Amino acid sequence: MSKGREKTITQTLLKQVICPHCWNEFPPEEILWVAAHSDLTGDPLLGNDAQQRFLPSRFNVQGKALDIKGVACSKLACPQCHLLIPRQLLEMEPFFISILGAPGSGKSYFLAAMTWKLRSILSNQFGLSFGDADPEANQLLIDYEEELFLNNNEDKLVALRKTELEGGELYETVNYGSGRTVQYPKPFVFPIQPEPGHQYGVHSRRLARALCLYDNAGEHFLPGNETANRPVQHLAVSRVLLFLFDPTQHPKFRNACKGQSQDPQMVDNVWSNRQDLIFQEAANRIRNYKGLPAHEKDDRPLVVVVTKYDAWCSLASGKPLKEEWATSPANPPYFGLNLKQLRNISRQIRDIVLKYAPEMVSAVEGFSSDVIYVPASAQGQAPELIEESGYLGIRPKDIKSMWIEIPMLYALHRSVPGLISTVKSEEAKKKAASSVNKDQTGKDQHSSPSQPRIFRDSGT
Ligand SMILES: Nc1nc2c(ncn2[C@@H]2O[C@H](COP(=O)(O)OP(=O)(O)O)[C@@H](O)[C@H]2O)c(=O)[nH]1
Ligand SMILES: [Mg+2]
Ligand SMILES: [Zn+2]
């Protein structure tokens, strides 16, 4: 490689790379390459079928390593676990987000609907580019998106297949020898970067992040289901935690929605998990891993996504969630997040959860000092029974996701200042002033004209 080329490459590399599988930190020059020639198979950690990993000594003019058969390679791998690392992780800081929730709480639908939505709005509304680091590695999510949002047969009921507990789809197995086998949760990696029109477009490199998402099989957090070979570092290193709370799994929510919702999950008790215990189990593992004493709270943002809003909306306003409650035009032509309104809605949703599932509020607030409650719905509609399979399914044409992107916009805003704008209009300032006045008169500071009660008081 020429001196000049070497310089431009190293200038754009991070000093330390973090592996999104095993969280090992290493300098970029230690990265392994994956042999491209089909004869070069067999890896001590990944088995006989895996392509060999190697530290290269020869490169072609494009800077690609050559394997011992002389074929140019393009895939990279971690020096510790040997799993594939998308190239963007050498250049962009990673941003880990763990998605946690009971089995059946809607994680797979949430992830698919969220990434689908982010693909269409991040560039248009927020001036951010967003794509797959490696479409092959994100294939499971891409399949989900296609099934729900690009389906040729929009009238036919579809159901996302259940991600299995031990299955290879969400976990990758590495065999370190001497009987030590570790199952790492699979990351879905999406580079996010300000486009030239973004208000901080000139700082694009500094603000760019490689978003690494993990869909945790909730079963692993059922009490008693702990094993040492399934690490939870991703929960500990995540900058933001997303916990999906599903009211349809809660007997008191189901009772309160009787006659108001035809959703089979509300009527028939399809899923039923003690979600507070699942959260507590995950929280305990995080505490152990981080060495966080029991009396201290975790200070990272914790977003409690209250899922399947369509099924329990009768306890709130009964109305669909409107986009303009959470985002509105900020720096034209772009949008911003209306934090004030988001916090206002969070308080109202918290009231509802507190009324029917106080143990959930106490579990999350006992762990984190920074909790926000965000309602969302991936489907926007109740699923129906598919006679042939016995699964619950939805017709693609009926899907109307609500607020599915808001938890992630909030998470990005909280963790990478400047990436997502917030609404600071003249009107918002005026409204803020009027709400201060109200405070001084001793009236309820949460129900000023600037903070309309979108949802009814719980119980009315
Ligand atoms: N009513 C309603 N049901 C949903 C929604 N999202 C998912 N579901 C249903 O919840 C069930 C479990 O969803 P899934 O994403 O597989 O849960 P996971 O086990 O957490 O990944 C499925 O039967 C879905 O049809 C939603 O927004 N509204
Ligand atoms: Mg799932
Ligand atoms: Zn690794």
C-alpha cells in the first residue's frame, strides 16, 4: 500500500474498536480478515464450515487483504471471538441499545416496524442517513420488514416466526475450547450519520454512530434461566435500555379492558409473564456485571415502551397516537423532538401503569433514576388467529404503526447530543412561560394549556 493511502485510511480509523459480539476492545490493526477462497475453511472457534480468519501481510491496491491463495478479501473479524465485524465499526463510534421484554411482548414486531420507519423518516425529517452496515448480517430483520411492509399479498394474514431461545438466528455460538462455549446475542448494526443539510452536517464524522441493536430472547430473563455462557454485557454497555412492557400480559390491564378490546391477547390470556420479575432479573444481572450496589440507581436513560397501544388505548384517550404530539417542524425543512410534550405524555402513561401494575413502576424506578414511559404500537391493530397454524397474524394492509420510532429518536437524542433536534419554537417558549405562571399560582403544572392532557386520567 502506498504511504499516502495508508495515511488516509488510518486517519479515519478509531483508536480502539469495540466488538459488537464479545465487547472486546482492540486497536484496529489487530483486526482479522476472513479468507475469501472457498478452500480456506476451518476456524478453531467457529468450526469446520467457517472461513479461516487471518492477520494479513499482503494487500492489493484497493487496500484489501489477500488470503494465502491470493484472493482479495473484504470481510473482517474480531481477534477475540472471530465473529464478523462490519467495516463501519472501525470508523464510527458504536452506540449499543438493548431491547428487553418478556416473551410475546412484541420485540420482533417492534424492531421490524421501527427499522422500517427509521429508513423512511431519518433522512427526510431529521437529515440523517441510515442503512444496514451489512445486509447479510441484518437479514433476519430485513425478512421481517419485507413480510410486514413489502408483502405482495397484503390481504393474507402473516405472523413473524418465533425467534427461538437457543436458535442460531438471534445468537452466535463460539467455542473457545476446553468445553467453554459462549452464546453471543447477534447485533443488528445500522450506521447513522448527519447529511450535509443537517444543522451539524459539518461535524458529521464526530456525530456519526454505528447503532448496534440487540433483540434479547426474553426467556433468558425468566428467573432461574441464567447460565454463565450467555453473557449480558450488552445490557451493561448499552447507552440506553429499552424495556418493552406489554399490558396485554397483565391480568389487571386485561380486566380493565374487558369489553373495550377485541384483541385475542386481551380476551384470551395468550401471553402471561411476570414482567416486573423479568425486569428485575435483568436489572440484577446488570448490577452484578457493573458492580452497582443495591442502594444505587443506574443513571442511564431507561425507556419503558408500553407496547400494543391499540389494545389498551381505551384506558387512555381511546384515540390513535398522533405523530405531531412528539415531533414537529424545528429547523426547516427538518423536524425536532418535542421533549416537553413527550415528558408530559410519559407522566400520563406512568399514571396508567401505576394504577394497574404498580409493581412494574416500582421495579423500573427502583433500578433507574432516569425513566421515561412511551406508548407505541407496531401493528396499530389487533392480530387475528391464523386457523392453519394457530398463530396470531396480521394483514399487511392493516398495519398502522404508531409512535414506533419515538423511543429510538429519544434514545439517540439522549445519547448523542445534537444528532436529533428538539423543538424550541417561539410558541414553545411562550407556552413554557405560561406554564411557569401556572406553577406560581399553585395549579397543576402538568395540565397547563401548553401541556394538554392528551389522555384521560386513569380510571375515568
Ligand atoms: N395488538 C397488538 N399486538 C401486537 C403488536 N405487536 C406485536 N403484537 C403481537 O404480539 C405477539 C408477540 O409479538 P413478538 O414480536 O413475536 O414478541 P416477542 O416474543 O417479544 O418477539 C404477536 O402475536 C403479535 O401479533 C401491536 O402493536 N399490537
Ligand atoms: Mg421475538
Ligand atoms: Zn468479538
